[in-house]
Amino acid sequence: MKKKKQKRMLTFQVGLLAINVIVVMFISIFIYVTTRTILYNYDARKFLDGVVAIPWRPFDKIWQCALLLLVLVVSFVIREFVLPENNRVIITSLACDMVAIFGILFLQNFNYNGILLLVFANIIFNLKSGKGRFFFIILAIISFLLADNEMLNVNYHFYSIDAYIHYYNSGTQQYLFGLYRILESLNIILFVSCCMHVITEQKNTIDEVNTLYAQLEQANEQLHEYASMTEKVTETRERNRLAREIHDSIGHVLTGISAGLDACIALIDIAPEKTKEQLEVISNVTREGIKEVRRSVNELRPDALERFSLEFAIQKMISDMTSASEQKIYFASEVSNLKFDEDEEMAIYRVIQEGITNAIRHGKADKIWIVIKKEQSDILLQIRDNGTGCENIKSGFGTRHIKERIGMLGGKVTFDGSNGFVIDARIPIRWGETYD
């Protein structure tokens, strides 16, 4: 399809160049032949009385115009076939076209300025945008307005092709004027056809782009739906996995403890020593259960927290996010050492992760600020962005997830979507406490 379009555009350009070559050579040869006819019929005195100027050496003008037309043809071949993708070559060739066309206009005393339409067509076809196109168009418009034989005759004496046509009888004049007007009209028709073709092609291109954009939007919506579905499936799978973990490990341990305590209640009055042994067994089972709980919690702990400190893990998360997108994320901590218990670190990490994700996905933010402060025994965490915000905040999975994590630590969180989106969380920290 693209080759077919290029071939059609090339046909228009070749046709326009050919018709201008014919018109220029027709004028040059016609002036020469008419001059020879006037001399042959000894009508020079009569002819000179009715004109204001005659061309100097009309035969020389034939080969001079032919030479300039050859320059136009060579320039066209280089621009379209030899180096079609070189912008510098295209601009240089268009400049050569302008010089050659001005030379032809001068040699023919501006009798035919339709050749300037060839310049317009070449600019339209070869220069898509930029200052070069603007410069050439302005130059061509000014030249077209000034290159008028009748207007220039007011201050300068130029010969007119009409005077040479009027030399012949009325019947011949009709044929000559008709032929000349037909050639001029063909040039205009071809130029208008070129412009209409370019406009049509650009409209088709715009329609194709709009269609592709609509398809892209549809694919993007489907991708969002798929991502949401995948998130829900992943959440369901994770819940099922946790349920199995609780059932298989913690549930088993609690069942054993419950059974052991029932046995202790039954034995405590009649066999205290046996009860003590049973309590030791329950203690061992309880320790094993604690290990199982820790193992399950560790499996949920982010890999970055497993390998790095909390501050370094946050910095790495921010670095990974900014390297894959255009968002700017700024992190500042006024706490000298971000070292807390595992559940506290994981809650802070996950809240920051969720806040960044929501700011980018829903708020379309390009700047995000994260600040961690200490107030008495609490940690104050603020995540703020410059996104679209949300005046009517609905409880979605993201905000509910943040509330649940902060609430598990006995903290509080508020949301404000009036100017961008702001998450303010207050998290009680067990400073210095240790747990078995």
C-alpha cells in the first residue's frame, strides 16, 4: 500500500514537471519561429510598431531554457531516486530548482509564471515540516505575486507572447491562444490534483492514527481489566495459601495445645507430677508453633527487607520505580536509624509501596514525596503526590490494605484527596522491646 501511494505521488510530480517543460519549450520555440517568420515576410517594421520590446537572440534563449530545464530534471532525479532520504540533499535540490526557475522566468520575460507551481508542489511533497518548508513557501508566494508580466511592464519593458500570437491571422490566433491556455490549465489542474492527493493522504493517515489510538485505548482497558482480575486471583490464591498454612501448622499446634490443657485440667487434682510433665509437653509444642508462625511471616516478608535495612529497601524500591518510569520520587527520613521489629518494618514498607503504586496508577502523579518523622514513641509517615486527587474517596483494596496494616500495629491513618493525594499514618513503635 505504501509503495502504491509513493508511485501515485511520483506520477503527479513527473506529470507536473513534464507539462512545465512542454510549456517553457513551447514559448521559447514559438518566439523563435515567429521571429523568423516576421523576418522572412519582411514584416519587421510593422511588427516593431506594435510592441514595446523584443527578445534578444531568441535562438539562444531556446538552448538556455533547455539547459535550465535539464537542471530541474537532474535535481528531480537526485531528490527522488538517488538520495531520497537525505534532508540536506532535498533542501539543496529545492534551492537549485528555485534558481533554475528564476532563470527561466527572466529569460522568458515572466510570460509564464505557472512554473512556480512546480516549486509549491516540490515543497509540499518533499518538506514535511520545519523552518526550511516555511522559508521556501514564503519565497515561492512572494515570487508568484511579483512574477507577473503585465505588472512588471509598468516599470520595465518586457516582450509579451500575446503580441507574437497577434501577429498571425484571427483563425491561427484562436488555435494558438487555445493551445497556450490549455497548457496553462493543465499545469494548474495537475497542481490542484497534487494538493488534493496530499490532503487526502494526510486525512487517511490521521484516520489510521485515530483508529490505532482507539484500538490502543481498548487494549489498554482490557489490560487494566486483566491486571485487576490477576490481582484478585493472586489475592484469592494468597488467602487460600494462608488458610492452608494456618490449618496445617498453627491450627494443628493449637489443637494439640487445647487437647493437652484439657488433659492437665483432668489430671491436676489426682496426678500433679503427671500434669507437670504434660505442661512441659505443651510448652514444647507451643515453641514449635511459634517457629511455624515465624516461618510463615518470613515467607510474607519482602525480599528487599530480607536482604537490606528498611531505609535501604525503601531507597531500592524508589530507584527501581523511577528507573522504569518518568516519575520523580523524593524520600526524606528524619529518624536516624530505621530499625524496628519485622512486622513494623514490613507495614511501613508495604504502605509506602502501596502509596507509590496508587499515586502512579490512579492519581497519574509525576512527583511523589515520602517523609518519615518521629514524634515521641510514634512514627509519622506521610506520602504526598501532585496527582489528580480524589475528593470523594472510596474504600478500595489499596486504602483498605493500608488501613488494615496500620490498624494491626494499633496505628491510625487518614487520607486527603483535595490537592493531589496525601496519606498520613501514625504508627506506634515498640522501641527497645523484644519478643520471643
